Amino acid sequence: MKGQLDADLHTLRLDTMLAAYLLDPAESRYLLADLLLRYAGFELPMGAGEVSGGALQLDLGGDQVVPSLEASRRALAVARLVDPITSALDAQGLRSLHDDIEVPLVRVLARMEDIGVGVDAAELKHLNDTLAAECADLTRLICEDAGEEFNVNSTLKLREILFDRLGLQPQKKTKTGYSTDAASLEKLAGQHPIVDHLLRYREVEKLRSTYGEGLLGAALMLVFERRPRLHLTRRLPLIGKPYGIAADPVNGRLWVTLTATNTLVELADGARPHRLRTLPAVRQPDGVAVDPRTRRVFVSGRADGVLQIVDGRDTAAPTRRTGRR
């Protein structure tokens, strides 16, 4: 609000989405229409039609809602929510948390999005290098424990080593075989050095990909000032658990892997980033990298240890897959 209207809000009383999260943090979304129905018992008309008999009539004539009408409806919905949500916060003993901690932070976070967050790119690179080095050491230890070199991110190979070769007791079976997830490995902790090394490796690798490589990549994409700052330019609704991200600043592209759908998304990087296309990817595409010179995109599949190579120059996006790494 400060950046767009040159206004700074100091008197926020209630944030409906934030309050609803405090009341039910397990919920996946907090849309105004859903909250209005749940806490106030009213329905929010979403189109030019009227609500009749509990159902929204379709607008087959193609009439669009006037923006002022839509804004008025939403403002009225918020007004209707104030009393019931406030009462619910009081009933659960969450009023102080909402009023004294969460609401004041809204202004702080809004200013951070507008002004940006100062970052030390050199320190981020050092952090990434340190975590990468520890991952390499842990990979070496895991291979020594197993008695051979192998892709530690390959679920199939890991099952073979843990349960067939080392004789560890499987804890859970899935549709594709015995599970090697963190919960299963934690139950095997202390039974063999490879388990402890694997758990530590996954912890460090997660930190590296998220806060090392991930944050560094964001800095390289968004920072062009002498004193680097990270700015929230736009939220992109990438449904499907975004995991890996690779920046190609030379060609103005971002590549994001979605692990829930096993897909690779190409985005145009700029003032208004937008999706260009979605491509099928290998199973569990955790890693992605791009070569700006050749525009080749490399996607690693953790589930099968397969490397996928995408030609980023071709809109038809021919791909090829190498063998297990």
C-alpha cells in the first residue's frame, strides 16, 4: 500500500486471512468467500448474478461485475467478519497474539516487500559453498558405508543398499516399494553409520538448496543495485510444490521444477514474470540447472537417478534422458 498509494497504514484492526490462519493453521487456504460463509453464515456473490436458494446464478449474458461493486461486496464481507472472527480469537485465547504480535508485523512485512531486504551476495555464496562442501563429504561417507559409489538421491539404489545388502529392517512400504523417507530412516538411527550420514546429508542438502542455492539464485535474478536488495516482484501461482529453480539472466528465463506433478515450468523473467510453458519432467525433479550459452536445461530426477536434458531454444522442447547417475 505504501509503494502504490504513498500511504502508510498504522490502524489495522483485523486481518481476516491472518486471523483465520491463527484459528485454523491446518487449513490450506483462507479465501474471503470461504471465511464469510464459515464464520458469518453469508455467501459472497462472485459474479454479476445474484445468490438465490443458496446457489449462484450463472451469468450467461456475459455481463461483468463493475469493479466498484466487487470492491463494495468485499468490503462489506470484511465488515461482517469482524465480530465473529474477533469472538473466535477471544474464545481460543488468541486475541493478544493477533493484536500485539501478528497485526503489527503486517506493516513491517509490507514495508519489507516495498523497500526490499538487504543481502550480502558474497556471504550467500560462502554459505552455499560451505553447505555444498559438507554435502560432498557426507556423500563420500555414505558411499564408504555402502561399499560402493552410487547416487545417494536414488531411491531405488538406496533401497537395495539399505534393505538387501545391509539387511536393515524396512519400516514402511509404499506402492513403489519400501520407504526411505526421513521418518523411516529416523527409526533406523544408530543401527548403521549410513543411516546417520543419510539423515545429516538430507538435512544439509535441504538447507543448501533452499537457503544457499535457492536464495543466492533469487539474489542473482533480482539484484541489480550496487547494494543488493531482494524485492518481492510478484507472486506466481505455481501449483505442484515448486522445488528447484534455475536462473538464466542472459536470456531472461527462470526454470522451476514442480515435484508434485513432475513437471518443468519455463518463466519469462522481467518486470512481470509469467509462465511460458510447462513440460513433463523426470520423477521427483529435485534439481535443475541451466547453461545460458547453449540454453540447455538439466533436470535431475531423485526417484530414479535420471538426468533429463531440455533444449531451451526450441519451443517444441525436445528432451533426452541419460542413464542413472
